[in-house]
Amino acid sequence: MITVKINLGKERSYSVYIGADLVNLGKTARSFPLGAHILLVSDERVYSLYGEAVKSSLEENDFDVSIACVPQGETSKSLFQVEKLYARCADLKLDRSAAILALGGGVIGDLAGFVASTYIRGINFLLVPTTLLAQVDASVGGKVGVDLPAGKNLIGSFYQPKFVYMDLDTLQTLGPRQIREGLAEIAKHGVIKDEELFSYLEKNIERVGNLDKEVTQFIIERSVRIKAGVVEEDEREEKGKRQVLNFGHTIGHAIEGATEYNKYSHGEAVSLGMVAAAKISEKLGFISGDLVKRIIGLLVAIGLPVKMERVGEDKLWDVLYRDKKVRAGGLNFILPRDIGDVFLTSEVPKKVIKEVLREIEK
């Protein structure tokens, strides 16, 4: 097992345990100053796979465990589900010594974490991510929240877990699309901060896709450390440094919203957003066409989309300008200068954005 420490000051620092075994989760939880009661939040599918093992491990270590399952998918990141979980917390009379444990992917982590951050102004939050995307993205940084019809993650907060616990064996039950989704985020980390990781993915793409355990542990640890370094410098996105993590997200989120979250997964949308950002950077003269081809080449090798179905320019444009990354009417973009080197700008001409959006349509 590898332990990565996220250093955010005395109160909010926490450890990410990579390669741990679910059997030992209760023992790890017991080493923290937690009360007896834990509300385990999951979706129906993940709970059917791992819920009883997690519950048993916690109960064997003298925790009183209650269960709350929500429907699978992005639609559960809603105020409707938040209210249901608040009601469950109230029925259980959870106090601030209690904990909410999120078992599942990013949707569950975002939803359960938001409830933990706001119920009685904050109770303990434990995170057990079971997808590759959640392990390399939501496990670090403390962003929690839910969606509105107007856009994704428009309601949320920053709230750090007490610990993150990753059993890499949970990845074996993922479908190919879910694996590709996580690899999109890892590729993103390579572009923004780590040419060595990007090259490693290029050279080991077959072993990566097959979830070779040695390769998987390496790329997850590397990604967690990259994101940890960024978050430690700018925990709440107040200095502009954390925004590099939004590479591919400006247009990616717009694609998700314009297609009502049912056409592309988050990773697929981010892949399209990375292609768009790379092309914008090329048109503005910051990178060469060869680098754009290299970024696109890795995404294609992973099996991610680099062209999107026609959405409709007006619809996409409307969602784009409702994004949280809009500042004073201008869109913030993270653009690459090289593999491992990106920068933030809000000075991208609308004409260039529209031209690129047309280029990435099929």
C-alpha cells in the first residue's frame, strides 16, 4: 500500500491510501477520532458489489453502520437526493462525531461529500472511490457539489475528507468505457504537469488498458501526487493556480450540458475539451501542430473521442457561457504550451472558439 499525504494545514490535511484492501477499511477508520455511527452512501450497483464487505469491515471495528443507496448515474447529483439524505441523517440523529462514507464513483463522492459538508454545518467525511476517474480526480481536492438544470456543479463547496481509501481491485469490475474515462483524467494530468507521465502512457498503453496492477498503481499514484501538488498551492481556487486542473473542462462541461449529460461521459467530454483547447492553442500560436497531433494520438490510443456529434452552435454557446469559469463575460481557458506546461487565459477570441468547435464536430 502507498500513502500520499495531502498537506493542507493542521485541520484539513489527510492521507490517500492507494492499493489498500477493503477488508482493512474498518481498522483504518477506527484509527481516527470518529463517533460510532457511519452512514454509508452508495449507488445500488456499487453497493451490490462492495457494500456488504465495507459494512462488515466497519462493524467488526465497532461502528454502527446505516445504509443509503441512490440511483446510479449523474442524475443523482441533485438537490432532490440531497434533501433525501438530509432527512436520513436527521432520522438517524447524526451528530458531528458521526461520519458519512461515500462508496462509489465521482457522483457518489460529490453528493455524499456535499451532504457531509452542509449537514449541521459539517460532519466527518470518508471517501472510498471505486472508479479510476474518482481515484485520480475526486480523491484529491475536496470539491463536492451537485448539479442544477442550468449547469453542472453549480452548487457546491470545498470540504476535505478525513481520509481516502482505494482498493485497486475494485477497478476490475469497471467496463471499458469507465476505464477510458479515468485514463482521460490521467492523460490530462500528463499534459498539464508531467511529460514523463504522458510518455509513460504512450509507451505502455496496452498494459494501461488492461489494468496491469503495477502500471495502474504507478499512474494512479503519479496522478494523485500531481493533483495534490496543485491543490496544496491553491486549495480553494483563490490564486488561479488550481485552475490548471480545468484543462479540457471549459468546453468539456459545455458539451456535457448541451447533450443533457446522456451522450458523453465526463471523461469523454473532457477528451473533446482537451482536443479543442489544444487546437485553440495552436491557432493562437502557442504550440505546434505536431504537439496537437501527439495529444490527439494518445487520446485515440486510449479509445476516447476526438470528434463530437453535432450539437448545435447556439445551444453549446449558451451552456458555455453559464459555466463557472466565466469571468467578467470572458471564458477562462487552460491552454498547453508544451506537454507538461499549460497556462490560463481569458483572451481567446470568440471567432477562434467557434472555428474550433466546428472543427471538432463530425
